[in-house]
Amino acid sequence: LAGLSHPRFCGEGGFGKVYECRDDEGLRWALKLLDLRPALRRGPERAADLRGGFVREVSALAGLNHRRIVRYGAHGELGELLFLAMEYVPRRLTEALHGEPWAIDRALEVLAQLADALAYLHARKAAHRDLKPDNLGLDEHAQLKVFDFGLVALRGHGFVARRSTMHGFGTPGYAAPEQLFLDRSDIEADIYAFGALAYELLTGRPHLEGQVPTTLPALQAWYAGRPPPLPRDPDRPPRLDWLVECCLRDAPDQRPTAPQVQEALESVSEWRAAARLHAEQTEAVRAAEARSTQLRDDQARLEARNASLQEALRATERGIAAQRAQTRRPTSARRWMPGPWMLRVAALLSRRWFPRMLATSSAHLVAAEAPQRPAMLAIPGG
């Protein structure tokens, strides 16, 4: 534990307590502590069972190297206290489930990451056997991480889980029927848990509804009822519904393998991509048609406006012509009006010649009006 500091309690489960710690470089680690003393008080078999699970988890994590599985750090023992340091995951998937269906693309992304992890595990003859939202997390980039390998089964290690119906061997609702009611459990149990998780992500509710029974007969009856089919969603391809139903089959040999799940999810993603492309193209065509219709309407309005303006112009021209026709007089009826230059000439003449003409005219007038006297005859000698 040297080099780890600032522990912060994160949670507690059937296999111990988990703390968040930091190393000398500031990296965060999840420190899992398993205290065997309470188990020893219950009996050596219980303590041996817990120690065996711890050893299997350490063996599994130390031999796994995958981006969807938490990274192994270190492990050790301090008396009856066992510890395991592994990559810290800040958020559990449980915190992202709010009773509402996830967006299909986001659900497909998480399911594809989980199928990737399962294909890696199953190719190495390892079965997680306790997949559930509490044992799945999201890192800082919202990428899936698988952790808590306390119930891992490794082929070749001679481990066969004992029949423990209610505690320590899977979680009812996510555990496969053979985990709870039979003496065997293998990689097919992970596929069942995958189907249960997929059902919950796509519908917002568990595939087995109601309170978890507390007795074995009630639990068997609870599992005997088939989950309701996924509600039809036009945005969800039918192949995805079929995949979930296949994963939830009771018979382990009728469930698909992890590579088959990956292939089915890839085809669903391709279908979704093609559907999105088709929708985008359809939307683009509709937008182009709407734009074309709008342009035609705008052109029609402009043409109507232009015609209206032309008609208004013609009406104005007709009005002006009519007004001119009313104010125009015939040539014979026109009165002669002197121009400005003629008025100036007349003014000049009036100033210079009119006084003379007036004087001359006055003299002639006086002469005309004077009485004519008889001409006096000249008298010779007189």
C-alpha cells in the first residue's frame, strides 16, 4: 500500500470495501479491501470461499489487458486483510440508469463495447458471471469499463461454483437461470446478462419486473415467466430486438456467442447508419423542394408586383395624357403673348422714344384744335 494516499470510501459489496486512492504521480486507483475476519467467525469454509474468489479475481485481472476492462495494479495481504489495486472508474453504469430508455445510438455504443469485452474474455476461456450495472462503469470519456471479477470462472482452474441461490453467485435478474438453479455456469451466462442489460437500456426497465423473490421456489417461478417483448420502436431495427430475445433464452446452448453478438450489433449499426443517411438525404430533398417552392412563389410574387407596377405606370401615363389634352387649346384660339425679349425692347423704346412721340403728338393735337384765322391780305403800301 506504500505509494497510495488520500483514500476515499466509494462503496461496499459482498467481496469487501472499495476506496479511491492516488499514487505519487496523482493517478487514481481503486483499492479493494477484503477483511476475512468476519468470514472466519462464520466458519473456515466461508473464509476459504472468499479467499478463493479474491485469488481468482487477481489471477484474472493480472492476465487481462483490454481497453474495456479495468487495468490491474497490485495485490497483497496484510494478515487477514487482502487488498487489490486496479484502475479507478469514476462512475458506475447504475448512475446512468434513470428508468428511461436510452437513445438507440448511445445504447448501441455501450452494448458494442460490452460485447467487445466479452469476446476478449471468452476467447481466453474466462467468464465474468456477475455482469450488472453495478459492475460496469464509465470512465472520464464515457467509455465502458468492466470490473469486479469476484465471480470469474477460469477454465482449467478446476473451479465449479456451488449452488448458492440467493447470495454470492450472481445477481437475480441478471444472472442466468443455470447460475441460480444448476451446478454449472459458463460464458453463456455472460450472454444472458448482456441480454438483460440490453433490455434495460432499450426499454428503461428490467426484463424481469417486480420485487426480487426471497425464496428459491418463488425465484424459479419469477424466472419461468417470459419477459415481455420489447415495445416496437420504428427507430430500432427488428434485428436488435431479435438479438436481445436470443440472449435471454433459457437454454444456454441456444444463446449466441460473443462474436455473433458483435456481428449482429455491427449489422444493426450499419442499418442505423444507412437509415440516418437516408433520412438526411430525404430531409435534404425536402429542404430543396421547399426552397424551390419558395423561390417559385417569390418569383410569382415579383412578377405580379412587376405587372402591377407596369399597369400603374400605364395608368399614370394615360392620366398625364388626358390632363394635357384638357389644358391644350386650338391654335386659332390662342392669344398672342409677347415674349420676354419683346417686353424688354418695348421698355427700352418707351423710355427713349415715347416722351418724344408724346410731345410731337401733343403739338399736332394743339395745332389741330386751334381756330383757323383768316389769312390776312397784304395791303400794298399799307
